[in-house]
Amino acid sequence: MKDFMLCSLRYLVFSLLMVCMALPPVFAQEDIGTLKKGIVKITSEFSNGRKIGTGFIAAKGKKYLYIVTASHVVEGDIEAPKSIQVLFFSHQEEAFPAKIVKKEGGDPRGLALLKVQGDLPNDVQMLSWDTQTRVKGGEEIHLIGFPRIGGNDWAVTKGTLSGFDGPVLKFSGGAAEGNSGGPVLYHGQVVGVVMEVTGQFGNAKPAQIAKFTVENWPGYPRVALSPNASEDPGSNSTGVVSSPPPQAGMAVLVIESTPDKAQVFVDDEYIGNTGPGPVVVRDLEPDEYEVMVSKDGFRSWTRTFDLRAGEQRTLQATLQEGGSLGVAGVWKNPSEPTISYVLTQQGNHVTMTEVTTNLLGTVVTAQGEGQLQGHQLEMIYRTALGTMGQSTTTLSDDGQRLIGAFQDFSNMVPVAISLMRTGETPPAFSPPGSGAFNSIQNFGQ
């Protein structure tokens, strides 16, 4: 009898252990508290009322915190908001004014990027994107936000991922008005951004699309400050300079150029000219900086990086002759002569309009935008049929070819692409919002 009871007890303990191992991981209370420090309450004031929504901290720049939310949270029906206020979890006694960096205006499922500066709380948290998880459906998620009906501030609720509906990530449970713009959290990371709640289901922008979109908008810090940032931010070289050490906790930056006599700018502020020696900037606070070196007749050289306390870094800027790299114009794949890609460029920001010529005329079939960094062009696009994807191409040295690959987010299968600059004048085509464009878009939906 004693042996039987001992065996039964062992079996019970083993069974409980197996059940615990099979349960999905849950957040500890301290994890929830940490996540709340990365989530903010957004209040937009209009002449006829206010909107309350959710946002989360996606990046820390030199002077600002960058917050992702849904565009309709900061967008009125007929007017811009009079003010946008952001409230932090660890500093709820005072709201901070926010400015819109960029938004997908007029899109009910669009994103917005805000920036906030001032005497901000020291313990805010950046939330991490999860663009690798393959959603199958049934995954348990958490939402933290500000539901206006029956909820409270920083309310934590649970839900379940349903799967993808085209470029939309659907989930059930846990969301209400006021959760818009907040993160969909899976294992503590952002797999989507809440766009809208319809009945029992919510719609979210998948992390793959949301992350690519906001990080390629002008004004977003190209290197987000993080305590876990890599030691090599991509500069040409590093080294120790033979100059007085920086003050305690400060950094030194040395900029050299080939050729010399080039202008040096740090965060858009003119510092001086190189030659016969380097430009030395001492006593810099540890933070993110952008350096640009320019000279007439040469392409500008830029780098964005982090400086750490006590660091002494040397940057060697090698300037290439010629004007600035540019991709503006009409591009075509010789094997598909009816399709043209019209690229426009402002600085490093590039927009793309894909047009197709057929018996119905010339209509827009896709749109995109992205950044040109050096010779590499990364873009995210949306087709008139409602699908979305991204492309990465490299500009040839002669500036006449774009070679790379694109992939649709629905299958993530890379497809090779090779475009040639045509020199053609951009054609007249049906713009977004026109009857021709909407007829194709409505057909796709």
C-alpha cells in the first residue's frame, strides 16, 4: 500500500510538471510593469472634442522619444488637432506635448509617428519589434492600453491571434475604443499595432509592415539608442586620438576627410573644415549623432551612430567625385515594357509609383516609399489589390540600373528584380483616389 501511494504521488507530480510545461508562457507581474513604461496615453484635442488612444516608445533619439500609434488617433475629420499630449506610466502627474513626425493621413488603418522632448522620465522603456514569428493562429497575446468603456488606464487584457487577412493581422478579445495605436504583445514583443476594433475582432498592422514603414520615414532616427546597441555602428574606422581625454562621462569625436578642406556638420550644425588636420569635437554627451562631410564637386558623406561615455572615435570620410546619388526618373524591366516605375526623390527619401499601360489606359497599380542609403534603396509598397511587400535594390556605379529583389508579405518569397533607367519623362497617370485607381482597389477588396 505504501509503495502504491508513493508511486501515485510520483505520477501526480510528474503529471503536474508536464501540464505546467505544456502551458503557454505568461508574463510575470514585473514584466507587465516594465512593458507599461514603454506604453503611453495619447490625448488629441480638437475644437469639437478629444480623442484618446494608445502609443508605444519605438526609439530614443538625441533629443526626442519616438512614439508609434495609429494615424486616426491624432487626426480629425476636418481639422488638425490643436494639441497632442502624451502621458507616461512612471510620470502620470504631467503630460508632455508631442509633434507629428509623419502619418499615413486619411487611411483608417494608417500609422503615425510622434516625437516628444523635454524633461522626460528616466525609466522609460523601448519596446522591441518581433518580425520573425510565423503566426499560425491561436497564439495568446496581451494588450495594454486605454479602453474608454469599462476600462482603466494602462489596462492589461488578453486576446488570441486569428491570423492574417491579406496585410491585416486579426485578433479576438481584449480590445476596445482607446486601444487604437497600442502594441499587440506576444511574449513581450510587438507583433502588431492595433488599428481598429470591429465587433469581437480587432485589426492590427503586422510588425513586419509597421516597423519597415516608420523606420524609413524621414525624421526617424536611423540608429535607435539602446543599452544593447552593438559596439560597431558602421563607421569607417575607430581609433584613439592623441588629445586630452574627455571630461568624465563625455566623449570625443575626430573627423578626417579625403580630400581635405571639406565642411563638417554634426547634427546639422557647422563645426569647421578639415585640413591640414582633422576636426576634433570634445566633451560630447553620450548620445546619437549624425555627421555630414561635404565639399563642392563631391558627394556628401554621412554617418549616424552612438557615442558612449569616455569613448574617443575617429571617422575617416572618403568623398566620391560627382553630384549626389539620385534615382529620380522612370525605370523599367525590359521584359515587361508595359510597366513603368516612376521614382521621385527628396533628399534620401524616395517615393515610387508603379503604372501599367494597357487597353484601359495608364493607371496606378502600386505605390511605395523608402530610403536611399548610399547605393542601397529599400522600399515598402502597397498594390492596388491590397497586398503589401518590400524591395531592396542596389544602384549601379553608373546610376543606370537597380538590381535586387522584392517579396510580398503574404508569402515572403524573394523575387529577383532588375530595372533600367529609361530617361523618359514621367507619364500622366491616374493618381491615388481617382476613379481608375479606386476601381482596381475595390476589385481587389
